[in-house]
Amino acid sequence: MTPGDDMPANYAGFTRRKFIYNVSTAVGAGLILASPLKGLAAPAARREKSYTVKEIMDLFIKEVPGGVLSPTVDTLKTGSPDTKVTGIVTTMFATIAVIRNAIDLGANFIIAHEPTFYNHEDNTDWLQDDKVYRYKADLLKQHNIAVWRNHDYIHHLVPDGVTMGVLDQLGWRNYADKEIPNVITIPAVPLKELIRHTKAKLNLEKVRYIGSPLQKCSKILLLPGAAGGRRQIESIEKYKPDVLIAGEISEWETAEYVRDALAKGDNLSLMVIGHIGSEEPGSEYMLNWLKKNVPEVKATHVPSGHSLTFM
């Protein structure tokens, strides 16, 4: 679910690419032994800092303006907050494939951006007799894996962590507006070149679009996730981009608006890159945050991949 529900105002491609970061820090104190003849410095005692699930969650939440959110969907879906973390996996969805990768990596903490159990609030009352749910829940329990959804908090960072992750992967951070980073101004390129660049940088097989492939595009409005038709349309009117790059759309809303805008004579195109394609880089942003703030813990980004493919 996503920035429309989730934007604040302001693969199965694991084999495609895998980022493994393992940074450890040793902290020790020297012990000095003295004798009448000479002083010898003994080897420093090595002590690695450890963290619980809750301590890592709290560290991230402290960076969010306003701190703890209520209500929020960003709760522990499985596991205990007191679990000592042996390794972390960041991902878009905690799929069964991602869970198996976490087990292989010796990681017992998964930080996912989206729901684990097939609905926005991860309500499982209606799934108790469902065999797919039971298999997944039992797998997590058997391996003592904690899953935390970091959705609302990362979107409430200033600037939005998911947006910044996408900008970094596209190479557009320096082109983004300082106050409103969802508005990007690049040297003008044809729409077909913009599509090619986006597909290559975000590892997309195909995108859907409306507009002329030869249309010159310079001003881009980037709305990852599913901002919703009204917000997308109002943002087009407000910022007047050459192209809207959206994660998801309602086809009877934003697509029809853009089609009518073109018929009216406006210089406007639409690229629909998919929910996962538009927000997966946020999990790499989370990985980089972990590397900086808890370098003692091995952290790995495991892409959940795209659930849908094109024939």
C-alpha cells in the first residue's frame, strides 16, 4: 500500500542482483601488565555490540519527525521485540522465497516495506485455516524470524526515504527539487529514452505508458507506490510536469485524465512502472541506513522481485 495512502504531505529475481553487506566493529579495552622489567600490552579483548529487534526499530523511529506514529501499520508481524538480532534482511515483501534466503543467510530479522499476510493491516483472523498462510507463519516461527513492516515511518522521513531511494537508483538526486524531491528537472530527452533509462536503472522488463515516444520530457513528477487517482491528478495540475511516473494507477482515473489532456493539446505523458518497481529502492535505502547506524550487524538487501510478469 503506499504513498497515496502513505505519502506524507511533504526479482522473483533474487538471482538478478544481490547486495550483501557485512560490516562488523570490535570494541575492546587494553589490559596492561606491569613487571619490574617492562610493561606489556595484552591483546585487546574483542566485544561485538549486539542489538535486539526493538533497539533497531527504536533507532530508526527516533529519526522520524514526531517519533512514534499512532495509528500505524508498522508493527511486528512475527517474532519478539527482545530477540537478539543475528542478521537483517531488507526487502519489499517478506515472501516465502525471501524468508528462505534469510534463513540461508543466518538472518533472523526481516524489515519489509509492505504487508506480510496479504492485507494492509496484516489481519490474520480470516486466514487461520488457510494453508498458504499457515505454511508461511510456521516457517517464520520455526526459524524464530521477526518481521517488521517499515512503511509509514520510512515515508514520514524528511525527505521521504522511499523517494530518495528511487532518486538514487535513477541517478536523479541532483536534479530533484530541494523542497519537493518528487519534482525532477532533467535535460530534455524523448519519452522513449526516458522509458529506456527507467527500465534499465530499476530493472524493469516493461512499462505501460501514454504519450508520444518522441515527446520531449524535462520536468518529471515522480509518485512511487499507489498515490491514488485524485492525488495524482491534482499533482499534475499543480506541478504541470511533462511526464508523470507513477507506481500504480486506477485505469479509469489517472489514465483517462492523461488521455484527455493529450487530446486537449497538453504536453503530458504517463509512465506506469508498477508498485514494486517504484518502491523497491526504498528497501535499499533502508539497507544503507542500517550500514551507517548499526554496522555491527550483517545486513542484506534481498529483492522480492515482481509478482507479475508480461507475456
